[in-house]
Amino acid sequence: MFLTEFSYSIMCLWLSGCYPVIPQTQLFGTKSSKFVRPEANSIETGTVGSFAQASTAASQESALEWVKNDKRRMLHVVYRVGDMDKTIKFYTECLGMKLLRKRDIPEERYTNAFLGYGPEDSHFVVELTYNYGVDKYDIGAGFGHFGIAVEDVAKTVDLVKAKGGKVTREPGPVKGGNTVIAFVEDPDGYKFELLERGPTPEPLCQVMLRVGDLDRAIKYYEKAFGMELLRKRDNPEYKYTIAMMGYGPEDKNVVLELTYNYGVTEYDKGNAYAQIAIGTDDVYKTAESAKLYGGKIVRDPGPLPGINTKITACLDPDGWKTVRLLNIFLILQLYRDFYFLQLYSMRVNPW
């Protein structure tokens, strides 16, 4: 049987508009009989009843305390590609990723594909978006690169070359250090830094973005998003400073690499890179925290039409977008997609 009794029950309820009010830690391998159907104006236990109420009651002190206790994890990074099949082929054959799931939305004229090095509920992954008929995007100057940890950089570079990929920096030690790195480009021109490391639970390990005020950016991600400043390094010879931020050590977690180039205060962001998605226990409080520390809310917190998934979206002080997704709904979405995938493979009509 491809689904446990519990997960099958969850799927039936999710597909019919119901969902379980239980902790995320109990979603796998545990039975529960406490299910409710949400009312139109209901909210999860412990959240503020409305964004307006949250705004009135919030203070920086209470926001900081909540951010510190929120269960957060970087989930995926979203960007646009011009040829989905070609990109998937490069990522799987050259970079060793796995195609986790793919979905086509013909009524909206786009396709998504999720790729990574492990399941979405425990690994950071990429979400590729192909918009029908659009074969090229402008990456801009603000986006930097993605980082992938590999055990043998030279071997990976040889594989990329053998598959016709583009290498923009040959393997060798980083300037001023011992870590062996290389840079390659995917078919759309997105840069990937290959970092030579031992085995790691999170091979897709970095997203690098350029910012115009590093101290301001660090404060925002610390205070509004609860990230930790893992390290900061200034390189006056090459006139730049970097800050590594995340929710755990670099060798075990994905990190956000913020780069400040001396004297550059803003960047053209193009239209290719989209956003990072981060899980949270409360999208309403997340939105309020972002506003308190200089973020701009571009999607008010609340459920998505038709599926009740609660999200909010905001821009950081440099204009980089982040989407916050309620943790429990990510798990249920994965169950739903897995359920349909299994039914499709068996040619079963779920209705």
C-alpha cells in the first residue's frame, strides 16, 4: 500500500476541504481522530485573529520574542527558466539533483518543477517555473549565485564539460583561503558555485544576493526573520564584504549569502529570480515582524483562494522577495501532490 492509513485519511480530508488541527511533528506515522472543518473566517490556534489586530498589539519586543521561538526553515528558492526539460536534464545529469515533482497548470499557462537532493520536508530545493512561450529572462546584476557542496569539485566540473555545460571558473582554491571552488552556469545563465566539502545533509547550501547596505540587511534578517549571523568577512583588496546568515551551521544547512560591494547601493534585479520561501508557524505575526523592521508587505497574510494555504509575501529593504508559508500546509501540500502522483501512476481516478 503506497499510503499509510493516516496519510490516506489526511489526503481525503485535504482534498475535501478539511485538514487536521494537530502539531506538525505528529503528521507522520501517528494516528489522530481530531479533525475539524475550517470556517471561512477561522484561524490556526494561537494566531492573531486578523492582520489589523496583530498590527495594533505588536511591539518590537514582543515581535523579537515570537521570532526567536518561531519554527522556521528555508524551504525552496523560486526562479524562472526558458526551457524546463533542458534545465531539468542539466540539474539531474550534471549537478546530481533529483526531480522531486512536476506540475503543469495549463489554465494559468505555466509549469513548475521541484528539484533537490532530498525530500522537500527536510531539504532545501529549487522550484523552477516555466511560463508558456517565454524562453528568455533577464537575471540582472543583483542575483549572485547558488552554492552546491560536492565532495570532488574537479570531477563535477569534468562532468559538466562532458555534458556541454559552461564552466566560468576552473577548480582551484578560493582567493585567500584553502577551500576548492569552481563556477558553472546552467542553460539560463544562473551561476552555481561548487564548493568542495565532505558529506553534508544539505548539498544545496547557498543563495547569494547582493545588497546596498549590509548592516541594514543583517539587522532585517536577524530581527524580522530570526536568522543568525553565522560569519562576516570583509575583503578590502577586492572591495566587498559578505555575511552568511541562516538557521544553523553552514556545513549542515542552507544559508543566505549577502554581498555588499563597496559604494554600490542598488542593483537591477531583472525578471528571472523570484523569491525564497520560508516556513513559519504564523504568517500574520511574520508579516507584522517584517513591517516593524523595514520590510514591505506585498501580499497580505491569509489563505490562498480555494486551498486555504496561508501565506504572506514581503520585500526586504533591498527589494528581495520572500514568501512565508504556514508550516502545516506545506506538509499537506506534499501529501496531496504525492497522492495524485501515485493515483496517476496507477491510472486511478480519485473522484
